[in-house]
Amino acid sequence: MLRRLLARLTFRAPGLYNGGTWLQQSALLTTGIAFLVLALALAGAPSARAVYTSPTGGPVTMPPATQGAATPYPSTIDVSGVNGSIVSVVVRLNGLSHTFPDDLDIVLVGPSGQAVMLMSDVGGSTPITNVNLVFDATAASALPDAGPIVSGTYRPTNIGANDPMPADPNLPAGPYGTALSVYNLTNPNGAWRLYIAEDENGSSGSLTSWQIEIVTIDLQATLASVPSSVNAGDPLDYNITVTNAGTDPVSNVTVTGMIPANTTFNQITPPGGWTCPPPASGASSFSCTATSFAVGTATFNVRLNVDPATAPGTTLPLSATVSSAIPEANTANNSSSATVTVTTSANLEIVSLTAPASINAGENVEAVVTVRNNGPSFADSASLSLPLDTDTTFVALTSPDGWNCTTPAVGETGTVTCTLPTFTLTSVEFRLTTRVKPNTASGATIDSTATISSATTDPNASNNTRQATTSVTTRADLALTVSDEPDPVSAGAQLTYAITATNNGPSNASVVTLTTSIPTNTTFVGLDAPDGWTCTTPGVGDIGPITCTAPQVGLGNVTFTLRVRVKQGTPVGTTITLNAGIASATTDPNSANNTATGESTVTINADLSVTISADKPIIRPGETLTYTVNANNSGPEFANDVTLTMAAPNGTSFVSLQKPLGWDCTTPAVGASGAITCTTPALDVATDTFILIVTGDTAPDDITLTNTATITSPATDGNPSNNSATVTTELQVKLRVYLPLVTR
């Protein structure tokens, strides 16, 4: 563009030559480069943005009739220590004066070599004095082409084609754009160079100072306080720290955290200004948002729940990411990750073990055991041990579902063991029933013990075992019964008593005594006592007391067999009464059954009868005669001490007697006559037959031979009328001739 050369163009730029002297660079607003890092604040807090100012200096002059570069060329601002990448750059030209602004060309070159034409061919010929210009990409207006230029905020403006700039090694070749966004996403640190040049001769000007205001973004996420390991079932606590290390608050920031497998979200405590909605069930991540994140840091306290079933050695990957809608050059620090290794720990506890304070020997003891896994982890291969006290035997066990239990056989001692592959965070109840041995002494104690363990580490072994003690007492319910046979019984017969002593328990009875006496109208015959008992009795045939003792009697019953004989002559209808009693040194809860009575009535014992017959009604001297004698007992009982009498009648001579087994007989001598007596100790309900042979004697006259058989016994006979029988036979000594009667 053609320009009138009115005067030599003169610039004063900070840090340029002034009167031939090099000015040392110092900051107008601060020495060096300042970068302020502010603490975390709420949205709306001031930014930590720093303004960088060129060094101060006096006016810069150029040869009045020469176009070209100002001195110095370029003017430099060194920026360092700024985090992040550029979001925006604002440039300020302070105290700009010029006699012909249309001749000015000003280019800004960033540290990465991007160049922007701030102003060129603007303002026309209207001189400007101490004008303060701000170049902002968001400004509403561009600089005027014809002027006048007044202080204000403008977009970089280039009217017409690019004017060539004097060469410099750090000045890229044109043409140059006017968009400040070319610096976005670049590194703000380094030398910023301002190139000012005159594209015509004859004008002059100066610049008091220039400044750049840089906005950067640098969001960072860091996982902090992350433990190296965590127990399955424990909460996993850690922090997410996000930092806005840029220069200004950032809008609409999101922080995202991972919810790894084997965990669930518990809670998050955000700082002020952040919103963290709870994630959906089963979500693999959570997020927090802030409408404005001020420069500084924000820390989130995160808690996840680790599944108590997680196997040891499992790794839990954690991560956190911070993001916004504003692009960043460095996204590597927007995320952070860590790994936590899962360990396991299960605090198993015998919560309670209850058993009765006291129990009788022989009774059942129920021990109720409550077992709990306090966690935090599931317990692998859990095992509950319930050893039985040596004075007890196993009865029954009630166990929870899923537990596999082995027990001693019923009635045996040993240990109950219950196992479960995985014991979750719960409590369960076992009921163990044992029986105290009946012979356990009073004053003994029964210890019920329970111990829980597993393959998983237990942080507190002190609560794995619990014991309850039960004191033993003794009680024995002794009972007595008496039975008799026969009943009714006949006088003279033997009467047998079965005296049964029973210990109904629950405990063994110690120092037991059984007493009785021989009943009236009887005499002692014998006593059979059980093993372990010692008895004193009257002599056989005598009367008196009977005492039997045993040092200890177990559960069950034993029987004593007492035999007595009813005295002869005891009247029918007499009651024979036996009284018996039993006692011991052990407490008996029911004394009402300690005595018993047996009663028998004297009555008919047997019905004896006899028959006698002869084989001939008439015999002659020297001829044999055979008698058949039947001794019969029709019962109902056997008859004792039976006597049968008969005879070889007068007029006959004894030849022989055939008798049944069990009988003893006295007879006359062969050839003689006389009485015959046969006896037997007992005649069953049966018939015994005797065969008596005699011969007729010689007599002076005929005679009648009479033979009577009689049977007797001390036993009561219900029908004595049939106890004798008689038969007669004629002995003819005279010859009798009977002639047939003849009639005509």
C-alpha cells in the first residue's frame, strides 16, 4: 500500500534497544514468569491464570525514512511451568502509539511455531497515542480499516493481503492467519515472540509493553490410598483424586470409576459441588459430575463391597478417569489404575453352647451349639468338632441343611464331626443329645465342648471353642412285683414266688436291699437269687426273714425265685400272703412302687381216683387170678406223696405185682397173702396201672375173695369219694355138677 512518508517510523518495545543500550528483561507486573496454583475451590472461584508481560523500556526509534523491523525484533516473553495444553490465548498491546497505524504489521509466534497476524493494514492514517489493544478470539469486533483505532478488545485483523515480514530464523514464512485457535492443544511453555515491522517509510511509533494471557486445561486423575490387598467380604476403601492443573475452571467435568467383578458399589463421598448418583444394580462403573471444576484438587472417598465368596488370589482392577468436553493434548494423566489382591479371613465363632446345669445319671443331655461366621470372608472347609464326654454316649444330632455329619453309633462314645464346603456369613444351630451313663457317680461333671475351624485364616482363634459343664446327680426308681404259682395252691403243695426287682432309672442304684419273710402257713424250701446278690434265708422247713443285698443295680430287672411249702392241713380258702420291699442308698423319686404283695388261695389240688377189676368172677384152688388196678389223677395239679393200697386177699397167695415207673411197693412174700402198699412222690395228671397176680388157696368151703384199692395224698382232693374201689371173686372148693334139664 502506498504511504506518505511524513517522518521516520519509530517503535519503543520493551526489551529493545533504547539509545543504543540493551535493556535487561524484567517483568512489568512481576519478575520472571509467575504461575499460581490455587487450592481447590468451588465453582465460580477465580482462575489461576497468569498474565505474562514483556520487559519494560523506553520508546524505540527507527530511521525516519526506513521501513523494516522494529528493535528488538522479536520481543520475547518466556513462559515456563504452565501445566496442560492451551485452550485460549489473549494478547494485550499496552501503550501503542503510531503516526500512521496503517503501516504497522504485528505477528505473534508461539513456542511451537504457530504464527498469528494480530494487526496489519488497519487504522488508516489517523495517528494513535497510548492505545491499549486486546486481541481475543471471542471479541465481537475487528480493528477498523480506516480508523481511528481506540483502546478496546478486538479480533486479530488483517486487511488485504499479507504484507511480507522481515526475515527471522524463528519467524515462519507467511502468509499468516488471524485465528488465535492455532495455539490450542499446544504446549504453552517456551518463547513467545512478537514481531513488529513497518511496511512503509516515514512513520514512527512505540509500544510500552505487551502481554499474553494463556488459558490451559490439564485434568488429572489419581487413585490414592489403595490397599495392596483386601479380604473377601471386607469393604474396599480408596480415594480418587482429580486435579484441575490448568489455569481456569473447567465446565461439565465427569469422573468415572470402575466397579470390578466380585465387587458391588457401596458408597462414594464427593467433595462439594460434585454430584454422584448411585449406579444401577450390577453396573460396572459409577460416575460423578461437576458443572464447574475450579483449579485445584477434589478427592472422592470410594467404598466397594468385596464379595465374601471371592477366592483368595483374585485381583481386583481399579481405575478412574476424568474428562470434559474441552480437548486436551495430554490425556495420559486423565486416567489412573491400580490392582488389589483378594485375601480371605473368616472369624468363626462358637456364639453359644448351652447345656443343663445338672442332670441325673442315665438321663439325656441336650447341648445346643450356635456357630457363626462373622466374616468378612466365606470360610472354606468348615469343620465343627463335638467330642462326647467319656461319661456319655451318643443319642441323636440335629444339624443344619448342607452340613455333613459323622457320629458315633447310638449308645457309643466318641466325637461328632460336621463339615461344610463353604460356610457363608450366617449363623447355624446344632443340637447334640447324649446320655449320661447310668453308673456315673453323683457329683461327677459332664463337659460339653464345641470347636469350629476352617481352611480359611481366622483372625481371632480365641472364640473358636466354647464349653459348658453339667453336674451329675443320681436318681433310681426301684420297683418290685411279686407273682406266685400255683394259685390257688393246695395244702402240702410247693408254692413258688417270682419276686422281680426293677430299676427304672435313670441312674444305677447303689447299696440295694430286698427284704421279705416266709408267709404264714408255709415253710422255707429254697431261694434262687440273681448274680451279684447276697442273701440270708431261714433253714429248709423253717420260717423267718429273708434279706438280699447288692452293691449296685443297673437298669432293668432281676428275678428272685422263692419256694415255700404250704403246711399240711391248711384249710381251703386260706390266703397265703408274701410281702416284699426294696430300697437303696440312691434317691428314689417314686417310693410307692417299692413294695409288692403276692397272695395265693389254698384250694383243691388234685382229684385222685382208683379202679380195680379181676379177670375172672370164679376161681378154683390153685387157679390164678389177675387184678388190674388203675391209679388216676384228674388234676388240675399233680398230687404229691401219693399212697396206693391193695391186697393179696385171704384165700389167695401172692404171685407177682407189675408196677409203673416211679412207684415203690411193699408186697407179701410169694405164696403168702397180705396188704400191698405202693407210694410215689408225685403223680402227674395221668393214670398209672398196676397188675397183681394171685392164686386161689385150698379151703374147706367156698369163700368170697374181696380186694379193695385205696389212693391217698396230702394234697387236697376235690372228690374223695372215688378214692377207693372194691372187686369180689368166688373161690369154689366144692365140685358142682350141673346136669341138663330134660323134660318130656
